[in-house]
Amino acid sequence: MTAECCAPIATPPAARPRPAHLLARLFAWIDVASQRRRLAELDERMLRDIGISREAARAEAARPFWDLPG
């Protein structure tokens, strides 16, 4: 056996998430969770004003915080 076969595989620096990216993702999760909570609290008139049905608002509000819009 060679030493190469047993050496740990290091993640290339470019593939590792940087702290700034992790922090940005955390803030995005917090923001999306807050927006979804507020969407769930809108009344029928407000939903009609923005063109969203109650069912669509419930579906969006039920999505997990990590499921960010595309």
C-alpha cells in the first residue's frame, strides 16, 4: 500500500464555505423565515391586494426556512 491511498482527502480551499458566506446564508434564512411569518398573518384583503390566495400564502409560509427562493 502506498501512503497516498490512506491520506485524508482535503477539501480544496475554493470548495470550503467561507465564514462570510455562512453568515450571509444565516441572515437570508432569518429574513425568509420572518417574511413567511408575516405572509401567514396577512388578512384576506391584504392577500387580494398582492394577488396571492390564502392557499398559496399558507403553502409558502409552511416551507422550511432553509428552502430559499430560487
